[in-house]
Amino acid sequence: MSPKLRYFGFLAIASAILLSGFYLSRRTSITALSIDRSPTRPGSIHEPIAKPAEESIDHPAQRHPIEDLVEAADRDFSSQLSKETLDLKSAAAAYREKRGRHPPPSFDKWFEFAKSHKAVIVEDFWDQIYDDINPLWALPPNQMRRDARGHDQVIHIRSGNVTSEGDLPRVVAWCDLVRTIESYLPDMDIAVNSMGEPRLTVPWEEMNEYIRKEQAARKMPPLSEVISGFSDVARDADDATPEVINWNTSDSPARKVEVMTNFSGAPVMDLKYMDAHSYKGYVSNYTLSTSICHQPDLQGLHGALIEPVSIKTSTRLFPLFSESKLATNNELLLPAPIYWGNDPWFVAASEPGDPWGEKENRVIWRGPASGGENKFNNWRGFHRHRFVAMTNATQVRRAESWEESPLNWVRPPNNYSLNALNCNYLGDWLEKSADTGFVDLWCSPTQPEGQCNYTGDWFKTVPEIKMTDQYHNKLLVDIDGNSFSERYRAFLMSNSLPIKATLFREWHDSRLTAWKHFVPMDNRYVDLYGIMEYFLGYHNTSCDDSNLDAMAPHDNVAREIAVNGQEWARKVLRREDMQVYTLRLLLEYARVVDDRREMLGFVGDLAFSM
């Protein structure tokens, strides 16, 4: 990749590093430690760092940090669930309190649809919609309609019927989803990102100004002035010339930052960047852990940041729908097509699964060496390569015996107090506690039979394991591929325990609580051994260090989180929940692109109560 393209590939990082104060100070929490569900600033993203994690937890001496995190997650989830709304009046009131506007037209129909599909309705669950859509209130509606209509992949809704331009798999799947709710929607044009990687990276100065304008424009007009119906988009001239979207890389990014250009050596990790989102070495603020804003070292530790598979990006904001994005991207998130579809490789288990006591006491992971375009001079920092190397017993044994330095991973610091590490039996322990490997070494250029001449000395391919067979193991690690991991929903719906590390945001994030429904992991993976040792345990009678105490397995804790996650996912991550989320998102979208948007709203609950 040319320096110019690589520079643009890091534009998100450049903006994020400089603007970390903006993003980190304006988020309210979805942390496993202290969830602040109060009304947030327009366009905000929910993730505070104002209070150190240690101040939020009562932690008696000798308690493992994970115990504190699990207890805090229980409290926070209970607090969130206590705000469930069961009737239209309460739901509309919660909307006005949190959003500062009347709900959009047809909110009553949305609520009826949600209730009829047995959806759990907590206003916090829709936070991602408003993080995504609020900046669009600063753009002219007619401009947004032109931009959407002129995009190369568009879903059209006219008179309750869905059509599309383009037959790419993501577009087809999203059309299928929208058709299930088309009768509730006004006419609109929906521009969609047909690629896996995000495409919008708007300079911070512009986003900050959009958010300021949106905040200033918030109001709730008097009932007598509220308009309850959407405008007819047919009045837009069909032959209007769409504004050209420049998808080329930018020669003039908003900021100049130092960007890594040499990835040939061992990756460099700076563990001090974990402090903002961690408690004693373990992730305490999952949402913050997914942000690159305060973690500049991640630009050399994740394939999507080192060399993404594709770079086709705009620096101008317009309404574009996508399946996932980095914290610094600006798309509107829809449920991923892979979640809506029935691909047997990624479908959730329909059967209860093995009883917990019959599962293997180990971590399982399979996948290709994806994550970006790995090449002979950049692959060492790729996140999947790092993960497989540090869970390979042979490589770890060589590092323990000083036969060779760790290839692309680091020994965890002493504060983790790992018995297996301190006894120099980490490799032996991983031999029985981890089953990980690449099913294809994915090289650039491609080589036959899944092999790779520049990584073959360190990695060998292993047989694939079907998703349903992976559920025979207790711990399921889920890490990013080229973008988000498509297996996450299925893992949550299984009765095994997902361990999740990602840089990508998805539609469902606001309704999942780390340490209650899954185990979060830092994107450096330095906490992986500690997570494994806590849940699986470690004891070695041959260790000659009498000061070390054996770590008993916390099997019941692992089982409880796995069961909690499965039960909750089957309540809030169903196909019906995707319909409910998408319907609300598109009603908000229809309003923000309407010329009369300031006066549009639902006030039927208020009029009825007068």
C-alpha cells in the first residue's frame, strides 16, 4: 500500500488520538462498573472515564478483580432493567426525558409492534441510534435526500414497497429485513455500505460543529404545532442531480499526526493505555476499551489499522447505513446481514447444547489469518496472528525457556500474579487449556492450499471446527476479523462463555453488559491468561515456589455468566429485536431527512391525557 493510502487508512486514528478528550469526555457510561443512564449530550457516545474504576467498587483484600467486576455488573444490569417501560405513555415520557424531543411520528405504531413481538423496551437500548443520527440534524434535509438517492447501493421504499439498486449480498439481506417492516415506513431512500469495512471518517472539527448545532436545535414544539405525518419524498425531482460523493483518499486531513509506517518488527504495546478502561488489569469499561482514541499503540496491533483490505472512504458526512464501525466512524448502524440470515457457519445453536459439566475445560478458537491484508513486512502486529501465537503451547514454551523471544506478544506484567507464568509452566498449561489455530494462512499474494511462505515457519493450519462443535468447550474467544466478528451473536446464544475483544461497534452494544453477559478482553490480549486462569484454574504440585497459591477454578462463575448471556441474548438479540431496532432507526431517519423535521413528532399520549 502506498504511503498516501496508508496515511488515509490511519485517518481515524489520527483524528482519534488528537480528539480523545472530545470523545472520552462526552460519553456517558455503559461500563461494567458504573452505568450512568442519565440524559446525554446530543450525539454523545456512552463511555465516561471521569471516575477511576477503583473508586466505584468495594473490594475487600484478597479478592480477585474479576469478582468485583462481576458483582458490579450485576448491580448495573439490575439498575438498567428497572427502567423497562411497559406502556406507551411511559415509553414516550422516557423518550422525551432522554432525547429532548418528541418521539418521531408513528412512535405509537413502533411501540405496538415492539410489544406484539415481546421486545424488552428500555430507552437505553436505543442509544446507538442517537449516537449515529444526531449529527445529521445539522445537515440540510434536501442535501441528505440527494446524497442517499445518488449512492451506488440504495434501498428504496415507495408506498410501503421495498426495492433496491444492486444485488450484493448485504443489500439483499437488508432488503429482506426492511421488507418485514415496510408497511410501517414512509417513503425514503436508504444508502447502504455494501463492504465489511466502514467508510465514513469525518474530521473532528466538522463533527463537533454538527453536534453543537444539533444540541442547540433541540426542542419540543407545542402540541398544537406538532405535525404527525411525514412529507412525501416524491416532491423531490426524480431527475435531480445527486451531489457527487468523493470516495477518494484525502490529501488534506484535518490534523497531522505521527503515523506508523514500519510494521516489519515485533509490535510494541504500551500497557499504560489500558488504565483508562481497566480495573487491576481487567476491562472495566468495555465500550471505552473498543475506542482507539486513547490507545495510539493499537495502530500497530490490529490488522484493520495496519493495512485494511479495502480503503474506500469519505470525509464528508451524509446518511450511510453500515453493519459496524470504529468509534471514529460516522455511519448509521443496522443489524449485520449475517445475524439476520441463516448461514450455517454463523447461526445460533437451536438446541440447548451440552450440559456445562460435560464441556471441555478450555478455550477454543478457529479462523483464517484475516484482519487485514497481511504481507511479509507487516503481519507481526496483526491481531489474529498475535492471539494464535500467544496461545500456541510450543511458542510459549520456547519463550519460557529463553530459546527465543516472544514472536509478537508480551508476557503479562507481575500484577496479574499468574501461577502458570510464575512457575514457568505456562506452555504446558496452554497445551491442555487452549485449542486455537488458523484454518487458512491467508497471504498476500494468495498462495495455494491455505499456506504462506513468510508465516509458515511459525503457524500451521489446523482443521476447521463447526460452530456447533465449538460449543463443546466452555470458553469461546471472539476477536475481530477484517471488521467485526460475525460469530458473536451465535456465541452469546450458546451456553458456553464468550470472551470478547473488538474495536468495532454494533447495533446491539447498548443492551449487553460486560461481565454479566460476556467476558470483555483488552485488544492487546494481555489479560487473556488471567481470564483463563480465573475460570479454568491452575495447580501444579511440582512448582517449587512455595509462595504461590494454586488458583482454584471459578467454574460456577463462568457457567453463570454463560447462562445469563444465553438467556438475555434470546430475549434481546432475536430477529424480532432486529426488526424493532431497524423500525425505530428508520422512523428517526425519515424525520431527520424531512424538510419539516423540527415540527414532526408523536404527541398522541399527551393529547390523550389532556
